[in-house]
Amino acid sequence: MTGVIVVWVLAAVAAVLVGILAPEDWRAAWMGVGMGLIVPVAFAVQLWSGRSQGFIQRVALSVIGGLLVMGFIGVGLGLATLFSA
């Protein structure tokens, strides 16, 4: 379960970095790139744990959780951009 939470934290860090570094017009595209990078990271983290039982479930939970974390942060960034203008 620790590996799943690590992937979620990495997804949050990636989303915040996209929010800080990417121009407003390109944030959605860079969120997709960030999510694309979370998938192999989740796979690698779960392989590194060395446990074979429940591997597919842990990878799926990592990826779906990362998607939700990045989605919530993306919605927050979108609303912040909308109301800051």
C-alpha cells in the first residue's frame, strides 16, 4: 500500500509542477503528459516492491488514484485561472 501512496504523491507533485511551469494554454496538454509518465512510474514502483500477489490491483489502484489526484488538482488550477482574470 505504501507504493500506491508514493505514486499518488508523485502525481500530485507532477500536477503542481505543471501548474507552476506550464503556460495557461498548455496546462491541459501537459497534464496528459504527466499522467502518461505516472503509468510507468506506478508499474516500476510496484515491481520494485517485489510482491507478486495483487500486482495488477496495486498498479490499477496507483494509476487510477494518480489520475484522480491530477484531475482534482487540474480542476483547481482551472478554477483558479478562471477566477483570477
